[in-house]
Amino acid sequence: MRILHTADWHLGKRLDFYSRLEEQREVLAEICTIADTEEVDLVIVAGDLFDTFNPPVEATELLYKTLKQLSKNGKRPVIAIAGNHDSPDRIDSPDPLARECGIFFFGYPNQETRPLAVENGFEILRSDKGFIEIKLPKYYYPIRILSTPFANEIRLKQFLGFEDKAAQLHDSLKQSWTDLAMQYCDGYGVNVLTSHLYMLKRGGEILEEPEGEKPLRLGYADLVYSDAIPSQIQYTALGHLHKFHEIGQGTAPVIYPSSPLCYSFSEAGQQKQVVIVDIEPKGNAQYRNVPLEKGKPLFRKRFNDIDEAIVWLHDNQHALVELTLESDTYISAVDLKRIHESHDGIIHIIPVISKQANIATCKQSVNLDQDIKDLFKDYFKSKYGQEPNTELLDLFDEVSTNTLEKED
């Protein structure tokens, strides 16, 4: 049986003021093509379908259109769980109609799906809270999926029945998963777990959460370790971290597949991908990464020469850029205009004054008999080690003139 694992679509997300929706359309179309080319039997989207609880209409339409295409109009099951950016009610709301299209939404922990048979397609044999068993026509064995969407403290208390999140998160999830696995996950089917949370290998590397992401790890209170996963589980499909990570132990992979696009400049240079998993009863899951090519690359670039920066910008028109400019003086309005006209994907310009004139260590007296403009020049030079440029002086003249007029 072949599974496509993806996560963290963040539909509707912007990079500061810059919309990524068109890039998201392109990369989700690429994922649909990969699913068809690889002839996958089932798709798992492991949370953060949207970027906000109230996504724009275009993002909602894109989600439903993509999931319908992935499901091949009901012939291929698609499992989509809520992440910490998603409203669980919004994720659950289309479920009755979605199930008829082969799409199964899980917004809350321990959600239960009613049995279902799709004509000339798959069948849900059994379900329980946080569990679903699916039989595909081409295989003699079923696939069992344990699903745990993201849960905050209130939902964890309500659905998993414990009071102290900090003390019991790992143990309670382990107990919940173990109970389901003991009851349903024998060696006569394929057994998979999917969840949206922060998970580590015990004693392993501490993984950084994405820049700008709502953090799930607060100290060590919210950690779940991979040894909480029951031994019957052959593959664990995670979501939350935007970079690919394999944190499993032994022969059962535990995977963060990566987000489909670079969503912050801290992700610049990361290769994004989906994961294709081949798995059969009692066997070791085999996985491979399929790179994603769509979407604009992100660059953090630093220059100390305006002309050199403009040449690079002209040569990299397809990129989104965070541009740091080092100089001995402030960037003039003329140079800023040249930079902006050279590239329409500049998200941030960060000016850095790399050299300042040495300020005399001895105290200097201030001539208070000067006019206000000369006082401003002295102040600026004492603070920044250089004379204010023409643009600043013109702006000062405008402000001071307007102020004097109002006082009169």
C-alpha cells in the first residue's frame, strides 16, 4: 500500500504584506500530480491546513478543490487533521458531505467517524474515537489510522480526560494510543498514526520550531517523545515543523515531511517535499522524499554596495528577498527608489550603519544661541557621528515650518 504524507499547507498565509496564494495553488497542483504519478492509495495531510482560524474565501476554496482532486472523486481516501493554526469547528464542518467524496476531516481529538461504503470504492470497516479502519478494493488487508489532531489544554481535558497537561501529556497520549493499538492494530493490516504536535526522540536533538509559527513547545511541559508510539504502529505521519525531520527509532519511521513552501526567511534554502510511504502488514515501512519544485525561493542577502545589490536583484527576479544593506551613511531616497524599481519581491530592507565617526570623549558645550536647524545638526552629529543628509534636512524644514505656523 502506498501513502502520500504532507502537512502544514498554511493556506492563506502571507509573507508580511506579500500574498502566497498563487504559489500555494501551484504547489498543491504539483502535489496532486505527484499523487497520481506515484499511484498512491491514500493521502494524509497532518494539520495546519489553513494559516488562521478565519481564512480568506480563496484559501477555503483552494483547500476543498485540492482535497477533492486528491481523492479522485471518492476513489482515494484523504485523511486531513486539524493543526494548531486551524479552527477544529471549521475543519469538521464539511465532514458529512466530504465523506461522500472520500475526504475525512478530524478537527477534535477522539473524533469518531461513522461506517461508510463508497460505491465501487473503499469501505470504512470499523471506527472508534481517534481511530478509523479502511478497506481498499485492491488490497486484501485494511489500513488502520490512529489520528490525534492538535489539542490545547481545554480540548485535552475534555477529550483525553486529564487535568494536568504539563505532567500527563506524554503519558496520556501514550495510554490512549496504546489502548487503540491493542484493540485494533494486529499484524493482519497496515497500522499508521497521524498527529499534529511537537515530538522528539528521547535523548535526541532539540528541534527548532519555525520562525513566526505558534509555538507548541513551552519549556519541556509540552514535549511528547517518540517512545509514546505503540509498537504496532509502522509509520507515524506528523505535522507542525516546517523542515523535514525523521525522529523515529528502529524500523518504524516517525516523519515531519516539511511544509510545501518556505513560509519565513528562516526557512530560506530548505528543500520542500512530500513523503511517499510503501507499507504492508508485518513489514517495515519504506519511505522516500519527492522534492517540490513550485513556489518562489526565499533569500536573505547582505550587501555593502548598492550597485552590487541591484545587479543581484536583476538576476533573481523570481525570488522573495530580505535585503540587508551596510553603508557608512544612511541610504538616500534616490538609492531606495533604484532598489525598489529593480525588483518587486523585496519583502524587507534592513539598513545597517557599519561605520560611525568617533565621537569625542570629552564633553562639548552646546551653543544655545544657534537657530533650531543648527541645533538639530549638532544633535544628529553627536548621536550618529555624521551630518544629516539633504533628505533629512528637507524633512526637518517641513516639520519645523508647519509647527511654527500652528503656534502662530
